[in-house]
Amino acid sequence: MKRKLIVPGLLALLACAFPFVVSSYHTFQLTLVLVYATALLGLNILTGYNGQISLGHGAFYALGAYCTAILMDKLGMPYWATVPVAGALCLALGFLFGLPALRLEGLYLALATFALGVAMPQLLKYKALEPLTGGVQGIAILKPEAPAFLTNMGIPLDADQWLYYFTLAVTALMFLLGWNLLRGRVGRALVAIRDQHVAAEVSGINSALYKSAAFGVSAMYTGVAGALGAIAVQFVAPDSFNIFLSLILLVGIVIGGLASISGALYGALFIQFVPNIADEVSKAAPWAIFGIFMIVFVYLMPSGIAGGLRRALASGRKKAHNSHTPLKEEGT
Amino acid sequence: MIRLSVPLLALALALPAAHAQKKYDPGASDSEIRIGNTNPYSGPASAYGAIGKSIAAYFRMVNEQGGINGRKINFITYDDGYSPPKTVEMVRKLVEQDQVLFVFQTLGTPSNSAIHKYMNARKVPQLHVATGATKWNDPQHFHWTMGWQPNYQTEGQVYARHILKTKPDAKIGILFQNDDYGKDYVKGLKDGLGDKAKSMIVAEVSYEVSEPTVDSQIVQLQASGANVFFNVTTPKFAAQAIRKAYDIGWKPVHYLNNVSTSVGSVLTPAGLDKCVGLITSAYYKDPTDQRWADDPAVKQWRAFMAKYNPDANPADAFNMYGYSAALTVHQVLKQAGSELTRENIMRQAASMKDFRVDTLLPQILINTSKDDYAPIEAVQLQRFNGKQWELFGEVISGGH
């Protein structure tokens, strides 16, 4: 049990130390990684655990981002207060979208969500909503400074560092909630519906309720991520949330590892950094390079980075175990 | 320290002025000037990527020829896929990690909007942005941001002047895309018409980018009795509008915005015979225009393209655009001399007097001041003759 806590503890320590070691630009990039990780965890609840494919989660990301931007810009709400509002809004809308979507299985659901993802940028440009959304112009929001009490306590943080810690705290909370949700009864029910939905219903699982709840929770995670992303980038515009965002989120969970909580983090690192690497390799065809990376990863780690690491660790332990037993011959 | 600096100061003053002012901000040194840029090399707007590539090619040429004032240009350009969050990330990388002296020709209205506040808070020049929105000319509030191409309002004003001069009894019907870009044009036209705007404009119809066609809008405009058509549409809709107006027998004087003047992607799909008489404006030399076949500047550009940018399509006007913008910043850096501070870059960019870029149309001069951040403010009208655009009349500058 103690050993189980060492790794997360070290990780947490590392995560907290980052902004003091790296430049503020890298701090900003890591903030985006945390944002993507939250979004990917949301999509993973839906697709990885519950088996419903969504090609339109970028729409919920956009909703969360716009919710925050509008509340901050029009109503002058403090940034931290907008995050739960964005989450609640996406939870409700996701649940409602999930109700009719229940009738759609597999690829048909993928198409319905695809439509949502494609439509979102155009809805955001809609004339009647322009006073709120700012139309194609989008909304620029102010970057939150570190709260005064920290400076008074003698902990001077710049805006980027503070934003990183704020995002880290929200992300950690979301991951904790996700872990709590998925390791127990609810998680088992979601997986059961994914694997054998008839058998699941026979064993008394309310499949309809679970599926729309999964959609709602998933949308909530993505909405919270969108809100955090908007605060970090300080700008929202319809062109920021095109269908490509939805697709790259799906790429993130597959590469990171389906139905894995830590996979969300690996996937986030992948979608944040690999396009930059690809751009540095070739300006002429960055996405071709990205494609090669993707194929290599899928080929080498068919169950995602999380699955690949798990297997590597397991085989490492086995080897260690095998080489140890003949020497010690302990009956553990 | 103070005691020491007095003789130093005296020494500095004694030296000739040109040598005395060797001052550097991050990104500049005795041997190098680092310039940053973002362009959509991937994604839906990747056609614009030709601009970034031709600027990079231009600086390769400059470096081969010895650089500017003996300094090599290190032009660092990243792909932002026309996505504003990516632009923010890449521009932060340019400023904070690559430590560029300034960014130049960052492309796209939304992308530049996303970094507008950041650049000005950081006091890093956002120079000659590649977008025609009017808001880049706002030196009072955004000292560190400057446009380059004629803005949409300027162009609208030019059409207004031409209408006032040639058709005083005009009844104007306007079709515009319902966004910033469309509204900028309409505002320019109204400003140019002045008091006459109310009486002359008989119909104003808009469309959304999401609409499949603009057919019903054209019918509506014809019914309004307009005899002048101000067509503010992006390529796909421009082709539809031209075709529909012709098909229903509406024959107004047709002004088409500069955004949609491509013969290949707008006029040909609409039908070249239906485009005869269209009026639009231009500010740089179209490489496909036969009139410039023997023009020395265009010949020089062709030689540049062949040697430094051989993979690009020489019929693509974006290559001319990027080259012309690079010539402008070249002059800014020349003027800045060895005082390569961010403040001086803005000062020099804002003090260009009758500067001539020879790939722009003859008589178009670049003028800026600390209250005027709009380098190119003049355009020339051109009319379509069924085969190609033909320039006519004087070079006209917008308002002011």
C-alpha cells in the first residue's frame, strides 16, 4: 500500500516543481497539457469505458470555453467561478444530447456527434448570438494574476505559474473524481454495458440512464477543460474549435490508452507536443510526419501508451521475479 | 557607477552618431536579427502558407547577399494551422523561447486578434500583420501592432469615390458577408459616400458563411431597383453572385471586393463571359498579368522565385504578396541601422516616407507616421475585359 503511494506522490511533487524549473512558455505548454488531459479523461469515460464513440467533443470544449469567456467578459465574473458553471452547463447539455443519442449505436452515434462538432463553429458565428459571442471576432479575456494573499505571504508567482497551479488543482480534482467514479460500481456498470449490453441489462443495470449519464459526465469534463483552456489562452473564437479539435481528442485517447485514467495524461502529452515536433521535422508536410508518429505508436503499443507501459512494467517485474526466486527461494 | 558612466557618455557622444547607437534588444546582435512568424502551413487555410514560404525564401536570398547592415536574418516560422490557440502557443514560443526581436506577417484576423493583447503587454512589435481588418491601425491603444495591406475600409472608400464621380444618380445595393470583414467594407463605403450614403444605398443584404447559396439575396437586390452592386463576398459566394445576377438579367455596375478577384477560383467558375465589366481594385502586380511580362521588378521576382522558391507556383499571387511584404520590412531594418531595439523597430516602421516597393503598382507609396499605422492606403481600380483584369484611372487613396 505504501509503495502504491510513492509513485503518485513523486508525480505530484514533480508536477508542483515544474514551473520553477522551466521557462514560462513551457509552463504555459504544460498548462495546456493539463487542460487536454481533463478533456481526454472526459472522452475516455464515454468512449473508452462506455464504448460510445464521439466525434464531436470539440463542441463541448467550445461550450465550456465560451461559457467562461462570456461570463468573464460580459458579467465580470472571476475566472475561478466560471469553471464550475461551464462544467454544469455542459453536464446538462451533454445529458440532454445523450438522451436521443441513446437510440443511436456505434457508428451512427459517431455521425450524430460529428454533426454537432461540425456545426458548432457556425453556431458560434450566428448573427443573433453575436452580442454574446462576438461573432468571428471572438472574445479576448484578461489573464488572471496570482491572488494578492500569496504575494503577501512571500510567495511571488507570475501569472503563468499561478495559472498552472490553478489548472493543476482543478485537473487533480477532476482526476480524483474520475478515479472514484470509475473504480467502483459505476465504472463496472459502464464497462459491462460496453462489453455486453444485453447481459448488463439482465443483471439490472439501467442501460439508458447510465449511457446518458456517461454522456453528460463526459461532456462536463470536456467543458471544464474548455473553460480552463480559455483562461490559459485568453482568447476564444469559432475557428479555435473546428472539427479537427474533436478528432485530435479522439486520437489522444486512443494513443494514450482507451479505458485508462493515466492514458488521458499520456494522450495529452502526445497531442500537445507531437505536432510541434512534426512541424520542426518538416514544414512542407507536418501532418504526414504526425501520421507516421501515430502509426508507429499504434503499431508498437496497440493498447495505447498506458497499456504499453503497463505491459513493460509487468514483464520487467516478471523478469526480476524470475531471476530472484531461484536465489532466495522464499515462499511469498 | 555614476562616476564611470559620465566619461563613457561623453565618449559615446563624441563618436559619430551612426556608430554610437549600437543598441540591442533580445533577438538582435552584431551578427544576427531573429524574426518570428506564424502561418497556416496545414489545415483549411493552408493556401496562405505560400506567403510564409516566400518570405523565408526572400530572407535566404538576403542572407546569401550578405544580410542587412551586415547581419543575417534568422526567420523562424511555425505552423499554426489557422487555429488561434495554436497561434498563441507558437507566438509565445517565438517571444519567450526563441527570443525574436519582433514578429512579422503573422497571418489571419482571428489569429492576430488572439495575440493582440499579449504582444502589446509584452511590448514586442507585431509588425505588418497579414490581414485587412481595420483594427490594426490603432496606434493609440495598440502601439506595438501594425498592418500592411490596404484595409477593407480603405478599399470601400475608394469604390465610394468612384461611384460619386461616375454615377451621381447611383442606387446602390450591397451584399455582404455577415462578419467583421463584411462590415468593415460596408463601413468604408458609407464613410466614402458621406451624406449621400442614406439616399444612395437602397438595399443592404447579408449572408452567413453557412448558407448554401446567395441566390435569394441577389433576387432581393434586383427587386430593390439598384443600378450599382457592391459585392462583398468571399470566393465561393462571389462566383454564385456573379452568375445569378447575370442569369436573372440584372445588369448593375458591379463592384467586386479585392478578396475575390482570382481569375482561377472565382471568375472562371462563374463564367468569364458573365464577368465582363466587373470593377475591383489592386495594389500589387499580378504575376499572371501580361502587362508586367517585361517589368523589371516582376522579372527580378521571377528570377528570385526560380532560384530561392522553386517549389512554389509562380502563378500564385500570394508569392508576390509575401515578397512585397518582405521588401517592406527589409527597409524598416535598414532604417533601424544598429539600434535594433523593439522601440526603434516600431519607430522606423512608423516613419516611412514615400517608400516605393517596386512590386506594388506604380505610384503606390508607403507612408506611415506615429498616428498612421496603415502602410499601404492606395489602390488602383481595374476592370475585367473577359480575359484578364485591366487597370484604369489613377491610383486612389482612401479617406483622410
